Amino acid sequence: MSTAVSTTEEVHAHGHDHGHDHEHEHHELGFIRKYIFSEDHKTIAKQYLISGILWAFIGGSLSIIFRLQLGFPDMSLEWLRPILGEWIDESGKLDKEFYLALVTMHGTIMVFFVLTAGLSGTFSNFLIPLQIGARDMASGFINMLSYWFFALSSVIMFSSLFIETGPASGGWVIYPPLSALPQAMPGSGLGMTLWLTSMALFIVSQLMGGINYICTIINLRTRGMTFTKMPLTIWSFFFTAVLGLLSFPVLLSAALLLIFDRSFGTSFYLSEIYIQGQALPNMGGSPILYQHLFWFLGHPEVYIVLLPALGMTSEVIATNSRKPIFGYRAMIGSMMGITVLAFIVWAHHMFVTGMNPFLGSVFMFLTLIIAVPSAVKGFNYITTLWKGNIVFTPAMLFSIGLVSLFISGGVTGIILGNSALDINLHDTYFVVAHFHLVMGAASFFGLMAGVYHWFPKMFGRMMNKTAGYIHFWLTFVGVYLVFFPMHYTGIAGFPRRYYSFTALGNDGESAFTDLNAFISIAAIITFSAQAIFFFNFFYSIFKGKRSTQNPWKSNTLEWTAPIVPGHGNWEGEIPAVYRWPYDYSKPGSEADFIPQTVPHSATPESNLPEENDEIAKEKEIESLLAAQNESYNR
């Protein structure tokens, strides 16, 4: 009975494809509709990617400026005055207020605009229709709107860098009461208002995108593309969209309540506040409420940026190991477990807020539990690599680098998940090192792996491999040289977001001066190495070697489309899917890969017993499809 139902559903889905064939027989669009206000998911993905690259340059530049202050506190930065103007004070040092603004904007840009929009926005848009066999997203118009809401959000955030009082200053978490009182400091004024406006628009963008991704995956899969035949990339995008759809509205509510407190005299987050000895009228609010709302998004956000990177890593590692991914169903289960647990661990960011110790122990237990599905992914990657016939492409190197960073950064997460240790390490450089390794750098490596792997499908050309190898090794070594030493400064008690450590009143600052300088030099070299990628990317778009149809000998559906697909992805009928996406190096097969579009009836020499049972189902589908086509053509 289930076979008959699934067969009917598959044929129905394929019949739906005919409608798309006629729908996409449209006239040539003008430049503006084709490349700017485009509804083609591939063009929108490229818009997200290039926007993300530009934001990564801006966010990285901000970090280099404040690393100069931390690494060389006695050095004059007068040479930056033409760029920063009055934010360089009379002594030639970085202005203390502006330092916190730089930290705030760096964190906001990298977490939301680069790793969320730049990574998930790019590859969810690009790969979902191509890998499930759809002409486009469920709604091209909403997809276009999602990018332009993000673009508008970007313009507002960027403009806040140039206003007289400076951008928002409150850390990327924007805790009240500093963020709720415009008079608290310069960075609490117009810059904070622009930050909140920008984030509200950004959240709207992400919600529209997430709804589109979910609807497309559920409704627009091609004939034969059951859930158990979807690549792990699609599973990761699906769970990411679910996370975003459930958690981003909570951040939006937090931002709206903060706007009410700032502008309309409410007291959601304020109570018994004094400024310069004057009591404010606000009573009854609590800044801890904001922390609960923020971190209810803040911790799922870790996996909103990590899951797409992990999904793409699964695809790249399996393809370049020439082996089936180990534990396909376990990988899906681990992502499902992460998705559920991500919503119930947020308060491990709040162990020092005075919460009930019993409640703290509950969140500690749940935090340690989430390490289990994360470890499943790590072990499965390593097992897939084990004894594989590995092809070391730049994408493969970045994927292996992600696994390394995910494991090393994840181990320190277990340390911070223990409330007794976290209370001592909270808001020190140990925390900075942990989340930069496990979230920032690991997700960035996933982004790079995705760009190198799918660049031929995006632009029809190949990136330069030698430049890719140099880019990887400089970045991989540089990331560890930057963030590994931070663990030691954190254990020594160095607090984050401090302009200078000279006020600590002990020998700690002098003891770690050289290490801070070393970290800053490593950061400058690592950031400079990204120029290699920047040049390689944009040069290869126009001058790179022409790509072949399937340069990586991959099984997934996107490589069956034309080298540079037009709007609609496939010319004529969308291919049907017959097998899972990881039939690599299958015993008995002549080739070391069998694409998803190859029926089991065409590979009797390599079929497993249960796969031979699929042959009868294939014939049933084909006969039903032929009858449907005959009826359709009348």
C-alpha cells in the first residue's frame, strides 16, 4: 500500500513538472530584472555570496583595527586618522568609546551578515532547487524580497559607521541598560537605533527565506526524490530553516521591546536606574529578560551558521573520499537532535546572572548532552575519511579543516558548559577563543569549502587550485595561531571587550604583552591571506578555466543540469532520482561513482539485494508516467 501511495505521489510530482516547462517558456528578461531584481534562485544566491564577501572584508578590517590597539597599546595610530578621523584621540590612540563600537560592529557583521546571510543565504538558495530537482524556489518573488530586505538592512548598518556619535556600542549582544538608554553613552544614541532597525529588517529577510526553503524542500522534490534520498546538504538547510523560523521572531520581539524602552517610556528592561545621580522613572523591568530573549535566538544561531557548513562538509568529504558517507541516517538523526536541543540550552550563557543553582545544573546537563549529536558528526566524518581514496581539492582541505576546528573548539565548549568552570571563565578570552573556533572559523571554513566546490556550477569556470592551496594553509595555520593562545589569556583572567589591560593592577598585562602582540600579528597575516581568495574568486569568474559538466565526479542532481543552468535549471524534463546520493566506489561497479539519476536496472552488477527490489517499482513508475503523459498530450 505504501509503495502504491509513494508511486502516485512521485508521478503527481513529475506531472507538476510539465506545468513548469510551459511556465518557464518566457521572453528574455532585461538586465535589471535578470541580474538585480532577479527571481532566479541562482542569481539571488550569487547576490548573497558577493554581499557576504564584501561584509567579511568590512568585519575583518574592523577586527584588525582593534587588534592593533590590543597588541600594541603604546603604538601611535595617527596614520589611521585619515580613515577614522576624530575616533583617533589627541594622543594618537584609538578612542575608548569607538573601541567598543568596533567590537560591537565586528561581532554583528560576522555573525549575522557573513555567516548567516552570506553562508546560509547563498547555499540554501543555490543548492536546494538544484539538488532536489526543482525549477526554482516555491516563491521566486518572496525569495527576491528576502535578499533586498537583507540589502536594505546592510545599508542601514553600514551607514551607522559614519554618523557623528558612532555606531552601536554595547557588544554584539546589545545588553540593556546601556542599549536601552540613549543618554548612557554616544554609542547608545542614533547608532543603536540604526542597529535595531537594521536587525529588524534582517530578521524579516531571514524569515521569508526560511519559509521558502522549507516549502520548497517539502513540496517541490522531483520524481523519486524521497526524504531518504536527499543529500545531507538539503537536510542541513531544512533544519537550519526550522531553527531560524522558530528562534528569529524571539529576537525580533526583544528588539521591539528595546525600541519601546528607548523611545516610548516603557520599562520592560529598566528598573531603578540612576544617571549622574538622577533617578529615572522606570520601574519593574529587568535586563535579565532581554538576556533570555536574546539567547533563545543566540544559541540556535550557533547552529544556524554551523549546520549548513556541516551539511556541505558531508557532501564534499564523501565526494572527495570516493566513499559513501558513513552513517547517513545517524547524521540526519544528529542534526535533528541538535535542532531540538539547541532550543533548551540558552541559559548556559547566563550562569553568572544569579539564576537558581538547580536551574543552572539543568541547563548544564542539557548543554553537555548536546555534545553527543555533535560528536556523532565528528566521528562520522573521520570514519568516512578513513581508508578513503582521498582527492585533496581546496574544498576538501577546507572541509577537513572544519572538522579539526569543530572538534578542537567543541572540546572547550564542554569545559564552558560546566557551570562551576564557566563562572570563572565567563567573559574572558577563553570564551572568545572557544566560539571563534567552533562557530566563527569552522563556519567560515564551510563557506570556503562550498565556494570552491560549487564555483564551477555557479559560474561555469574553475578556481585556481594552487591559489586555493596557499589560501587554505595560510588561513588554517593562522586561525590556530590567533585563537589557540587566547585560551591561555582567558585562563589567566583577561576579560573580553576591554580597551586596555593596564588597569588590572597586577603584572598580568606585562606578562601577556608579547602574546597579545603575537595574536595581533597572526590576525593581520591571516586577514591578509584572504586577499588570495578575493583575487582568485573574482578573477576566475571571468578568466578561470572552463568547467566540465561534472568536474568532481559527484552523484548529486545539480551536476546533471547544464554547466551554467538558465532560469528553470533543466532544459526539458527534470531528471528522475532512483538512488541515494552516496554510491561511491560501490563493489561491482565499473565507475567509482553512480549518479542518482542512474536506475538500479542499469547497474545489476553492483546492486544490493534490496536494491533489486527497486527495479519493479521503477517499471511501475515508468508505466504510470507514460499513461499520464499520453493523457496530458491529448
